[in-house]
Amino acid sequence: MSDQHGKQIKNDSVYEALIEQGNSKEKSARIANAQANPDMHPAKKGGKAQPYENWTKAELYKRAQTLTIDGRSKMNKQELIDVLRSH
């Protein structure tokens, strides 16, 4: 384990990779530390929702509305999927 980022970061390589992907320092630290903890399994959590492709346009619109995404009323289904994935 490297101490490049201080003792609070438990997995420097994961942390750096997440930063390079555009994640915030806080989010990167949480994920890197969770992956370094043998009692946590962050990769196994989640994934229970259907893929956006299986959602109706109305469902996608409602989700975009909840996230206050601008321009959602003019978007088609694929545009809604793209913006939701990037949000």
C-alpha cells in the first residue's frame, strides 16, 4: 500500500483510476476504501433496477424530472437514457 494520498486512502491505485475517470476525490476515496475493506463488497451491491432500455419514456422522463435535468421535455428516449447515465 502506498501513502501517496495519506493514510486515509486505503487503495491508491483504485483511487487514482477513479479520479482519472472524472470522479470526485470524496467519491473516489469512499470506493477505494470500501474495496480495500474485506468486510465490504461494493461491486456486489446494487444492480437491482432494470436497465434504462427496459424503462418506458414516461418512466425515464419522471426520473429526469426528479433529478431536475433541463431540456428533458424535448428529449427522445435514447437522449433521456444518455443524460441519466451521465448524471
